[in-house]
Amino acid sequence: MNARRDGRNNKVALFDGIEEGGIRASSLYSSTSSHEIDEHDNEQALDGLQDRVNLLKRLSGDIHEEVDSHNRMLDRMGNDMDSSRGVLSGTMDKFKMVFETKSSRRMFSLVASFVVLFLIIYYLTR
């Protein structure tokens, strides 16, 4: 029952209150005038539907353009990430090579000299 009510509400919203049978002709109108009224109502409903179809078509086109631009942006981001990953792995390989070839004594003297230099700069600026 609730689904039927929702379907009816959607139908009413779609046709802006035009009932399924169009406007009912009273007994005073002849069948030709009733037919003309029905034709007029049908033309109005058709124009309204055409406007809605055009609006939905433009809206779907705008959504398509937006999705395409986001896909291009994500592709560029992926390519940039791949290139930065390559640069970073190359740098890490160079660090590994430097640390593996240097002796531990030379490494200790390098670290100690940086610590001493840092302490001298710290006491001079204090």
C-alpha cells in the first residue's frame, strides 16, 4: 500500500497535478469540445515533459563532463605518484649503496662531527 502511494506521489509530481484522465468534461460540453480540451491538456503535458527531458539531458551531460575531468585528474595524480615513487626508490638505492660501502669507523666520525657542529651552533646562538 505504501509503495503504491509513493508511486502515485511520483506520478503527481511528474505531471504537476494533471490527473490520469485529463480534465473531466461536464455534461454541458459536447464530445468535440471535450476532445479539444483533452488535446490541449495533452499538448501542455507533452511540452512540460519535453522541457524536463531537455533539462535531464543537459544535467546528465554536465555530470558526464565532470566525471571525465575527475578521471583525467586522477590519472595525472596516479602518473605523478608513480614517477615520485621511482625517484624515491632511486634515492633509497643510492643511500643503501653509500651506507654499505662506507666503513663503520668513517660513518661514526661523520655522525660525531655533525653532532659537534650542532652543539657549537646551539651554544653560539644561545
